Amino acid sequence: MYAVTLEPMPHLFYAHPDGYIHNLAMVSDGEWDDSRIELTDVGSVQSKIFVVPTKLGYGLEFENSKREVYAIHNKERVLIGKYVGGVYKHEDVETFIWQVRAAVDDSDDE
């Protein structure tokens, strides 16, 4: 599970038994909306969910039980790395750029 406040309400991201990561978001007056996040069905159980707030919502990164690490941002899923023998191997360093851009974009508002 991963909890984060995305304006204006808190969100909880978790691996659901249906094979997707779900976004449980508070919508109003203490009510919650549970929605599945497309592109998170990678054929095995997801874990180590990480969320980066951005101006347009959020970027999502997660690992599956095959030790593959994926990023989802702007409606695209990218395999960004894999653990092999306990060592993390990047597929392409460029896929991490969305995290850097998100941090820079958010700091422009201050």
C-alpha cells in the first residue's frame, strides 16, 4: 500500500486481488471511491508501490513478483528494470526522467 495526498483529497494505492493496482480516493464527506488503474495488470502480484504527485495527477512505479519494476505515467507502462540475483538492473535510465520532471514542475509553482 502507498498513501499520498493528491489535491484536494488523500489517496491510497494498493494491490487488489483482481490483478490490478487500485486507487482508493476520498471523494467527499468521508466517502471513498475505489477504482482500478489500467496498465497495472502485469501477470503477477504487484508490490512496492511508489507514487509521485505531479501537476496532472501522479506517476506510479511498482514491482511485481517476478522482480520486474514498471513505471506508469501519461497513460504508458514501461519496464524500467529488474532485480537479477539481488542486483537492480535498469532497462533504460531515460524512463526515470518523468520523476525528475515531476519534481521540477511541482517546484515551479512555489
